[in-house]
Amino acid sequence: MRTNILLKTVVFVILTAIHTIAFSQSAKEFYINEINGNDQNSGTKEQPLKTLNKAADLVNKANGKGAITVYLSEGIYGLDATATFHPVNWHFTKEQRLTIRAEVLPDDADWDPGKMPVIVSTMPLDFKPNGNNDPLGGTSYGIQIETNHVTIQGLRVLGTPVHERPKNGLVRRNYPIVREGGNLDDLRITQCLFLGDQHAIPNHVAILASGQGVVVDHCVFYQCKDAVVLWNSDEPARNCEIHHNLFIDNYGATVWSWSAAEDLKFYNNVATGTNVFWILNRDEKASFSLSNSLITGYNELVNKGGGPAGLGEKADPAKLKLGKDVILKKEGNLQIEEDPTNRNYLHIVSGTAGADLKAGLFNQ
């Protein structure tokens, strides 16, 4: 009798341990495959999920602490609803982060532009800011991050196939990556390619981020409206960085520094063909230092104010403190690689103006 009880106890302990280990492993890594995945699967590499929304749901239900990584394989991921990451019972740190990334990254030897997972927003434009109807014609969020210590890496991010401006005063818009929390900290967006087309698939604001510690590096923004908007914060947003990015033909503005503190670091960036380069908060209180960058082919250098329906009004250009290594040319353009089979697709052609700044998807 005692032997049977002991045996059952040992079996129970072993099964409990196996279940705990399996849960721990599944909670720390989720794989998504748009072709072979199924949202009823466990999310392992052998049994991947199908949608980013399901991965967000599993992350949000997780209970514990430590790093969690969500891997997306090559494929097209249509978001018919916002993928919101807002875990309340899981604790991340700067070292043990939530990472949402491509399975194959730009610096990997077997990477090419066609292997980037594609994120496209297809949900209704029915988001209600502060519970109110949007007065400008409707808006939607793609990936929404509402937790600290997050990295988004290696994704090809589109906008939404909508007629952006159906009449005067209306702007129908999608925000592909959003963080609203004004007290959140540490969001890094790296090695992502943001693509838009004003007429076919507007990418209204590629990155709309509130709070502290927003870092955008090694990204390419091609024909978006606005690239990076530091939006709102409980206090001036410190520890923000924008570096090694390439901004090409954006029809709104390159940077909106509304909430940024003056310690914002802007370096090794290239902007070409932009409408307005920089938009300050309306009060123009903050000044920003720029270094080792190239800005060429712009209509306005510095504006202030503005919003979804407009780009504000001319501001004091002295609010941008340009280092001696900043090249500013109101007229001009750069040579961009347009061969989609080239590893350097949508980057500055090697050996031409601006290539030495190493702005773009590659760390190496």
C-alpha cells in the first residue's frame, strides 16, 4: 500500500515538474507561422501559432517573470484587430525583455528583403481615443505596446489600404506601432522597414510612442507620412534616441519631438525628400542637438504644433543645434537602390553620398 502511494506521489511530482517546465518554455518563446501555423497550437517551433493576435493573447495571460520572445516567420500577417501586448502578471526588465522579432534578421547570412515578415493593418478604423468618437474620420492601431522593456525587430511594416483624405478636415489613419502609456519606459524599434504609399496604402505615423526611453535605430522609412512621433508623456521623455535610420520621401515629417526631453540623441541618420524635417511642440521650449547626419531635399526644416490634419507652422530653426558634422541641403536627392532582388534594397547605393553614415537595416 505504502509502495503504491509513494509511486503515485513520485509520478505526480514528475508530471507536475514536466508540466511546469513545458509551461515555462512555452511562455518564454512563441513561434508564429502564417502558412503552417494554427492558433490552437502550443506556439512551439514545431507547433507554431498562426496570428500575432493569438501570441499577444498568450503573452497577456502569462504569469511570472523573465524574457519572452515572439518569432515571426516569413509571411503576410494581416491584423484584423489591434495586437495589444499588455501583460499584467508578467514582469520584464531591461535585460529580460519582451521581444517581437523576425525569425531571420537583416544581419543573418541567409537574410534577404523577401524574408521579412509583413505586417499590414486591415481592421476597421473605429478606435475611440479616450472613449470618444474620432472627429477626423476614424483611426486604428496595429501593434500596441503597453508594457515596459520591449524590442520590435526585423519586421516589414505597412499601413492600411484606405483613402486617407476623403474630404477637407478628415484624415483616416492607421498607426502601425503605438505605445500610449505616458509613464512607460524602454521601447526599442530596430531593423524594421516601414513602407507606405500615400495613394494606395498610407502609413500615417509609422511609430507613435508616448513615455520614456524610446529608441529607434537601423530602420528605413519609405514614403510614410510621418516617421517617428514622440507623442505624449507624464513628464518630458528622457533617454530617447534616433540613430542610424534612413528616411526616404516621407510626405509629412521625419521627427515630431512633442514630448522629448532635450537629451534626445539624434545621430547617423539620413533624411531625403522629406516635406517637413522636424516638428517641435507648440511652445518651442526644448532645443535638440543633432550630429553626424545628412538632411537633403526638404520643404521646411522646422515647424511647431500641428497634428493629424496639419503640419503646424514655421518655427525657430535655432531650436535645432546642428553639429559641424551635419550636412544640410535644401535641394537635392540621393541614390537609392531600387532593385528588389538586391540585399541592399531601399538603401543608399554603396559609394554614393550618405552611404558612409551606415543608415539602414544593417548593424554590420
